[in-house]
Amino acid sequence: MSAVQNSRVRFAPSPTGYLHVGSARTALFNWLFARATGGTMVLRIEDTDENRNRPELTAAIFEYLKWLGIDYDEGPFYQSERRQQHRQAIQQLLCDGKAYLCDANDNEQPGTELVEGCAVRFRTPEGSTTISDVIRGEVTVEHSQLGDFVIWRSDGSPTFVLANAVDDQDMAITHAIRGEDLLSSAPRSVLLMQALGHTPPVYAHLPLLVNEQRKKLSKRRDDVSLESYRKQGYLAKAMANYLALLGWGPRDEVEIRPMAEVIAQFQLEDVNRSAAFFDLAKLQHFNGVYIRQLDTAELLDVLTPFLESEEVPWSKACYRPEVVAAMVPLVQEKLRTLADIVPQVDWLFCGEPVVDQTSWQKVLVDNKISAEVLDGVIAVLTDCAWEPEIVKEAVFRIGEASGLNRSKSQAPVRVAVTGRSVGPPLFEPMVLHLSRQEVLRRLRRARCCL
């Protein structure tokens, strides 16, 4: 655990879009640091963009933080309700000569009172500012690169850097843990806080998240919203565990572990400065592990919304929950997301199973042998005992007579009955949950296609 104690951190999202996986990672790292150091987690909603803020997006922030298991100790505070504090800070800077009014042509105007239609610029002193970033080390910026930057707009609203600095100091934030994309604004924040007579927080700028092309994750190009991943069937615990590893890793290299253990291992100093690859395959692996950890009742509970969705390929009248309950232990090992349950069981509820054409092509490699197998199976299943083991052995005998091993013997039957070449164990659910007549109908239909 870090030597820091009684830290105060904040997560400060803007409600202008659904919670991004990068923002969720930032929230999680702040939360991990607060919990690891016995500190305080503050939630601040930076809602000063009146044209883009939407109440439902603010509500979504609360919902998805709760979904991930991220709680907060103070807040939510709304930046839009702190305009008076921002004005007071501007007034102090004007009176102290550390800021000045400017007109639309950026010409300095006399006075120490805010004037309608005039912006306010910070009077940047000569010299340089060095930030000791926990992750990036010392970062020095020459003030000549900053210029006299705007801190109050002519429309009477504070800029991000002013509001952020004032709110951080008023909320006694000790550590500002945020994305690397905000590193360039840190020197301005430091200058403002020092000008207002306050000590800046310790900064830790987290590495960017990148896609498989090593490009920064983009809302326009990549699947980045937590809402999307939740709808696809990712479990909250799997997502939180995976997000914790984007830029950080436990020293014992055990990646999949309860969040309590992540907290015990987490140290801000161990965060890597290099960009973190958002690896969807790895996330799917994590999710599969967490799915396999659920007992049958728990898994059924989280699968139900996907099975009762309006988008499933079967009618509600055909759906049988008791069949799914019997199937869950058979398919649990195969699920990478909760949505994967649908193609595992759809053939049991669809009169015409969804046929995977690739699977058909695999079976059609040798039409003659496939036809022989289906002819033999149809003949035997017409009057054999309708029991899983008897049906299975009959299919295997027929396949072996055509020179096929057991796996290839059942392939034409599997595709004919389920529409796919891979899936759950075939014979038990087929015999227990489909009638003999339905199975024969599907086999005959497939035989006609050969």
C-alpha cells in the first residue's frame, strides 16, 4: 500500500456523453487510490457546458459508477452551482493584478471589476513551472509557451482550467489523478492555484487507452461506452478487474482477483506511463472466467434479460425457461459474454434454427458421406428408443460404417438440428427438449439440401 494516508481525490466527469471506458478507468484508479490510502473519494459533475449537458447522461454516470462498484464519500457536487466561488476567484486575481480584463480584440482593459462582454486573462509571469507527476516524473513548461491564457469568458462563464483549479482547492483535493490528455493544462492549474495562495495537488496523469492499431480510443471509431459493453453481456466485476489492469499491474502478476485484493496491491507509483492497449480478446477472457465462477442460479439471473430480449430469434410462446435452466450447466464453459447464450440455445426454441452457412459448407465437403449418415440416422431414429445414450451410439455406429470418427459422425446431425457445427453437447438436449418428430423433420430437411 502507498505510504500516503488520508488522501482526497476526485472524479470529475462532464455529462456530455455516455461514460467512456477511459473515464471509467480514471474513476476506478481514483477510487482504488482512495481506498488503498484510507482516503476520501469526491464526485464532482463538471456540467458547465450548458449546450451539451443532458440530465440523462448525468444519471448514467451515477448508474455506471454503481454498476462497477465505485462508491464515493462526498458529492455529487455540481460545478454549475459553484459560479459564485469562481467569480470570487476571478475578482481576487483582478484585484491582485494577477489577471486583467481584455476586449474582443485581446487588448488589455483597465479595471478590477468584471465587465459584461469582456474576458479575463491570467497574467502569466516569466519563468517556468515544473510539475512532479507521480507517473511521468518531472515535467517542466516554459511560461512563454503558455502566454496570458483566458480564465473567464466574455459570456460570463469560467474556463475549464479556472473552475477546475478553484474547485480542487475548495474541496481540498490532495491528488489529481486524471488522463494524460489533461497534462498540458496542469501548468496553468498550478499557476492559478499559486496565484490564489494555495498549494496544488499532487498530479498523476494516467496513460491513454489505445486500440489494436495503437491509436487513441475514439468515440467515432471504437466501441468505448460502458453502456455498450454492459448490453453485450460483460459482467461488472470482470470489467472493473480488467480496467484496473489498463496501465497498472499487481507486483505478483496475478491478474484475475477480487477487488479487495486489487486495492491491497494498488500503488499509484506502479502505473505505467506507456499507452495501455484496450484488448477486447483479453476482456472477453476475463469475462468468461467470471461467468464460470457464477453458480447456476446466479448465472440464470444475469442471463434472463438476454433471453427475454425483444431481439431474440424465437417467439415468446416458444421460450421455455426450464429448458434454459437445464442447458446452463452444459454451456457455461463456452460463454464469453452473456449474449453468447442466445446462439447456444436458439435451436431449441426456433422451429427453423438459424443456419450458419459456414457450418453447412463444412458438412457439404463430402455430400455422399453426409447423405449416407443422414439417411442412416433418419432410418434408425424413426423407431429406436428415444433416449440420449441410445441415440448417440446409433449415430456413432452409422458414422463409423461410413469411415468417420465420432466427432465427424455427429457433424451432419448437429448442423441439421442446430444450424451450427459447434455448440453445446448435442444428444442430451436434443432428445430431452425436442420431440422425435421435430428432430426427424430437421434431418429430412437437411437431407433434401444435399
